[in-house]
Amino acid sequence: MVILAGCVATPGIVPATALHGIDHVVPQPDKFRIPELLGMASGQTDRAAPVFFTTRALLPVQDGCAFRCAYCIVPTTRGAPRSRPMPQLLAEARHLVHQGFKEIVITGTNVGTYRDEHHTLIDLLMVLDDLPGIERIRISSIELSTVEKPLIEWMSRSDHACRYIHLPLQSGDNRMLARMRRRYTVEQYRAIAETALSAIPGLGLGTDLITGFPGEDEVAFQATCGLIDALPFSNLHVFPFSQRPGTVAGDLDNRVPQATIRDRTRHLIECGQTKRNTFAHQHVGQCLPVLIESVDTVPDTSEGWTDTYLPVKVHGKGLSRNQIVKTCIDQWDGNHLLGHP
Ligand code: SF4
């Protein structure tokens, strides 16, 4: 059975001729209902709960975005921002904790715009923080212009907040940021990232970058490289620009040649690996809690994650999935931290 789901399943995005061989088209708002929809198709009527195949449970707190960055089709496909009521989110989080999930990941299209009447994201986080049994709260990607001081303060003092923040940058050049219709300058980005890094010791800092956005000349690209060098990023997601019909960037001139885009992408991916190595090496010699996700790849080896969002192979007997194990880190092999309980 083939299911087309998510943003791309929005009417008008994929031409009907491309749907040949697809059994079900499930639009974005319904994607977590796929088990239920399949059950209905086969005559079952029971409501199915979302199923997670990791030890981290996702808690979608809102959907939609009205920022309209020049390259992004999401505001068209997902529509205006809508937040879920706080009591409903609390009930769902309580249920997930009751099911045994130790880590809850706050997700959404633009999580920093969460609003339920006068409550904002920080109010929600503080209430979740007090939930009995919760061990870790991780915030997925968050837009820089929505990061306020209370969020950083909460991350620095909460026993449950994961020490990782993903702040999409896209470009390290102010002219490009303006062309992309992003809502911050390089200086603002740097100031907030540095505030978070100094308030939260050991913080992992992730970002997204676009290479080859129309008009990105060598000066702009070098500005991006300079900012990447200057900040201790632990995780870079590098995306070559691709034109999306229906976006502002779809009609922009000054296109960057594909070969240049490829070279810039490769260069930033290599920078990202170097920076990740540097960040990971700082964990060697420390004993850190690791949330075990799987136990059966190699005998007596389990795999899990630090709160700083690095993968770990833990060598030791008798570990179980979904257990948080204090792990002494011996080395970084380029992909995983290696350690023992
Ligand atoms: S890139 Fe993010 S913030 Fe910008 S329009 Fe798309 S979803 Fe919204």
C-alpha cells in the first residue's frame, strides 16, 4: 500500500498525473491519524493512538505559519498558525508519560508562535516541567525571532530541559537574510546564540543553512562560512536551494549555477562535520545520562542519545530500551560517542 502524506499531499501541490499508483492521499493535518484512517478503510472503527518507534514521543503543539519566508511553501500548504489548547496538551503529555515515555519533543511548524489565549510556549513548558514522571523535554527547531529571554532562562534552570537548541540560520549575510524575508539580522542571531551558550553549559547548537539562494554571491557565502566558524555549532543541516513554484523565491532572478550550489553545499557539510567532531570530543571523559533507544545491534551494545543530541553506543550488559543510563564517555568515533555505564 502506498500513502502520500504531509505537506506534499495538499490539493494543488502534486499534479493528478503524479498520483498514479498511490492508494491514499493523507493531507498534513491528518497525518497522525493514518492508523485510524486505515482502520476506517478496512471497516474497523476504533480510534488508534499515535505510535512512536523511538523512545522520544512527539507532542505537536501547533501547526501552520504566517512568517512567509521567501523560499518556503509551508504557509501555503499548512495555513495560518493554530495552537492546541493547553489542557489538551497536558492530558496528552500525561498519557505519554504514563505509557512510559521519558522524553517528550515539542514539535510544530513554528513552535515559538504557540498561543493559547494569554499562554505562550514558555507557560506550556513550565507546566510540562512539573509533570510527575517526565524526564526530558526537548524543543524541536525554533525560529530565532520567537526566542525570548524567559525561554533561555527556563532551559538553564530546568532539570528536564534538554541542552540542545536548533535555531535555523539559513544565511550568515544580512543582504541574503533580507532577500529571504527572514526576521533577524546576523548580529541578532549571534547575540541570542551567544546568550544561550553562556547561560546553558554544554549546550548543543544546531542550525539549518540554504546554499545557492538567488543572489548569493561569493561575498555572501563567505559571510555564512565566517559565522559558522565563529559559533560552536554541533549540528548543521545544509540544504541546496531548490525553486518552489508559488513562493517569492520561485520568481527571483540572479540564480546561482548548480555546480556552485553543489560546491558550497559540500563545503558546508564538511565544516559541519568538523564542528560536530569538536563538540563531541568535549563529551569525552564525562559521565552523562543516555536515553537508550535500541539494545540489539551488536551483543552487549545499546544505542541512545545524550540530552545534547549526540548518538551514543553504550557497551554493557543488561541494559534495556527506554532506560536512562549514566554513561562514561570514552571516545568519539566520528558518528557515535562510545562509552560504558
Ligand atoms: S521557513 Fe519556517 S518560519 Fe519561514 S515560512 Fe517556512 S515554516 Fe514559517
